[in-house]
Amino acid sequence: MTDRFTRPSRKGFLKLAAAGASAALGLGALPALAADPAPEWPTKPVRIITPFPVGAGPEAVVRLLADKLQKAWGKPVIVENRPGGNGFIAIDAFRQGAKDGHDLIHLDNVHLVAYPHLFKKLPYDPVKDFEPVLPLFRANFFVTTAAGSKYRTIGDVLADAKANPGKLNYGSWSVGNPVHLGTALLEAMTGTEMQHVIYKETSQLYTGVANGELNFALGTMATAGPLQRAGKIKFIGTTGLKRHPAFPDVPTVAESGGPAGYEVSGWTTIATPKGLPRAVAERIQRDIEKALAEPDVAQRYASFGYDTFPISREQFGSFIQSESTKWAGVIQRAKASLD
């Protein structure tokens, strides 16, 4: 039996063609519906809210980053300073701001890993309110003493602290900052107990070290560097796991007679609101990575004593969790509180 092909009428052909076209359009639409199309972003100026005052080292880094992001995004990137109130003023402005990525927040490690353990109730949720993108920099500290101090090594400080429990003193500018908690960590790792003296300003703090009011204090190149360069104070150790390239003759705490594995650093990050479209979140991350990799950023960092901190977003999330666990134990042992 032979199959017969019957040519459709013109009217039937048009019906078939129309049906085929509809099917093709329907199939073509499926991937588009399933995809996450990249939205147009930014569509207006982007605001980076920072809790740091104008002229502070971390704030200067954010302004450098903002200039580079402005070129990449083709829209103004405005740095808005909201200092004071433990950073809560800046954080509140961010929480009330745009949720589409046009408002970003500049945070430091204290906001994310220390305050949650220092306050019984915070005016923000460090997990639900923020999505940290990448660390902008990392700053290790130096153990500073007066230029004429009898302490030449960390071992000297610790030996004196053990021989005279509770009599040695150290300083910082508040409860819960990296300088305070970093020294509390040293106490915890060595079984020593020392007095914490709080100064209103960092300039007063390191002047107190220079004139012998304080036995020692942790400080960065930016905060303690001027008096070190003037010969008023000296660095006897660095809190990094490796020596700082700017001070290759200054040993690590472990090399200077302190505990092995001791490490303290300060760092800041840019965070976005939770729930951004994936394409927007990826663009912000990608462009921040590119900006931080530019040679002039490393040069500017060197003037502040900061180091680049090139890790992935996933690694950064794990680092934040480990830092939170670490400082929770230190804060509990020190019975530190800001309530």
C-alpha cells in the first residue's frame, strides 16, 4: 500500500504555519522565563555609608574605592560619613535606605564579630541585615612601648605581667575595639592579667605610651607610626603571623617570646542588603575586586600600613564566622560588656 500525500489548501497551510509559529514562540520563551535577566544597574547615584569620620584611614580607602567604582558604573558614587554612636548611626541609615544595591554600607570587624557578643541587644542583625562582599584591607598591629622602656621583647612584658599580676597596664580608646580585645587575647593565651586604661583619642593613647603612663599598647602604622618615626615609642612585635614588610626587623609576637599562633588584625568590608538580584551582587563584587587589584591601591595602602586581603567571597564568609567564634571566647573570659 502506498502512502499518499495530500497538499493542504492555502487556508489550511496558513493555519499550520500559524500553529508552528506559536509553538516556536512558546518554546523560545521558556528559557527567558527561567533565566535571571541582568537588570539595568545602577540607574542612579550609589551611596556608600561609612561610620568613619572624614580623614580617617579606613574612610580614605573607601573614597579611593568610590572613585574607581564611579568610573566603572558610570554613575556618581557618593561617600556619606555618619560617624558616632558605635557605628549605629551609619547602620541605621543603611537599614532605612535603598534595598536594590544603590545604598551600600562600610563596616569594620567590630560591627560584625565583636559587638554581637558585647551587646545583649543590638539595633541590627549582623547576619540578616548585611551581605559582606569582600574585605577592603587588613591591618596588623604592633606592640608599642616607650622608646626608653625596659621592655625589649614581648617575653619581657609577659614575664613582668606574671610576676606582678594586675599591675601592668595597657591602653585603647574603648571597650571592644581590636586593640582592647587583642590584648585580652594575649592575656587569655598566657594566663596573665593586666589593667585596661581607656583614652578618649588615639593621639592621647600613644602619647601615654611615649611618656610612660602606659606600659604598652597595640597600634597600627597609621595610629602609632608618627610617634615611632619621631623616636618617642618603639615597636617590639607585630601581631601578624609573619613580619610586616615595612618593618622586617620587628619580630612577630611568637618570635618575640609570646604565644605561638597569636594573631590580631583589623579589617573593613563593603556590605550590600540581603536578597539582591544575583547579577547585581556579582557585578558589585567583580568591580570591587578589580578596583582593589589596581597598583595605585597597594601604593596608597602602604602609606596607611594596610595590606590587601585577596580572598574569595566564600572564604571571607568562613573567616567572619571563625573571627566571631574567636572573639566570643575572649569577650566571655574578659567579662567585657557594652550594655
